[in-house]
Amino acid sequence: MKIRYDARGLAEPDAQAPNIAKIEGEGPARQAVFDAADLSTRQINLELRRLVYYEGVADVTIQNPGAKHSIAVGILTRCRITIEGSLGYFGCGLIDGPEIHIKGRVGWSVAENMMSGVVVIDKIAGSLAGAALRGGDLVVRGDVGARTGIDQKGGTIVVGGSAGMMTGFMLQRGRQIICGNVGGGLGDSMYDGAIYVGGKVTSLGVDCVEAELTPGDHELLERKLRIYGLEPKASFRKFVCGQKLWHYDNLEPAERKLVL
């Protein structure tokens, strides 16, 4: 299928929802399925929005997404979306409410700025998963890349495998549960929140320190792993902010060197 672009860089300015979904059932139990193999990113999202907002379908399955970028973004209502395949960059971002199950892999920045809801990825995810996450649960059953949960402001990120470098960079609030190993710079410049690691930690970032697990932590770990069917580790370690970066000197480091 030929996709037209205009000179301003706007893809398919006159695109319309293709109206190809098959809808079955009645009332709240209605389900819809459509094949995205021959659709552009915009057409996929228009068809999804048509079903969820205008048809009132609360259970939608997208087949053959073809690892396209920016799929299922900006959905601001409670619904269930199943994606039978893999996504590219920026999938499921800016959502508030939906439960999304991705039966494949995802690229960079999945669930960026998610407000609430659940995103479950059966395989691996690229870097920046859950960037600026504000609420809800992001679950990756496999490994994730670098900077998972960068600038996270709430919610919970659960990783069944290992995570790359700078995990939890600038974490402001929320929780991360990493069942496997973690790369260098864990929790660098974090301000609040907690990171739980079940494997080895390569190194800690600036102002990230280890803390004792509380009964509440044990309950959280057991509950989250049980909900998503992940095997609990024999023991987790907890990492939090050391609070040294909460207060700054009047002079910047470079200025202080000049004075001294």
C-alpha cells in the first residue's frame, strides 16, 4: 500500500479510519479484531480510536502490527487492548486507563508518560521503558535496555529479566522491581522512590544507597510478582535516595575549585 506524505512532513493529512474491524458480541461484552498488516500507523490508531470512543468497544485486538512506531498512544479511557505482535518506538505512550497486552517485543520508550492502566510486554523492551511514568503498572517479562524509568514520577515498573545501565536515572517517585541483574549507575540522581533488585548490581549511581527491606516491601514484591505470574527471587535488595543531592551548596563545583 502506498502511503502519501505532504511537504510539511505530516503523514496522510486526509487519512480516515479504515472501518475494517470485525465486531462480535453485544453490549459491554463486544469484542473487535482488525488486521493492521496493510495499514499505516495513523490508520491503525484511527481505527483503534473509532472502536474505543465511537463504537464503545472495550476489548480490541490488533493483529500484525509490524513493529510500527507510536501505536496505541493517547488512549484516555478504560479498555482492553491486545496487540498480537511487536511494536517499534513510543508504543502505548500518553495513556490513561487502558490495559494493554503486547504479545511480542517493543522498541524504545514504551508507555512513556503513562498516567494509569497496565501495559504487559511478553518479551523484551528497548531503552527508556516507562520514561516519565506517572502511574499504573508497566510489566516487561523479558529484559529491558538502558535508562528504564528515567524521570519516573509514580507507578510501578516490573522487569522479569535484567535491566541495562542507568536504570532509575532521576527517579522522582514510584517503584521499580528488577528480578534479574542491573547495569552500572543504578538510581543515579534519584530523588525519591525505591528500586528492588533480585540479581547483581554492577554499580550504584550518584546518591543511590542500599536500604533495609520492610514488611511492606516484602508484601509489595510478593503481590506484584504474583499478579503478573513472575517467579519470585530468593531475596531482593532495596535501593533508595541517599538524600545528599537534596541540598546544594551556594557555589557550583567548578566555582568551588576556583575559590579553593
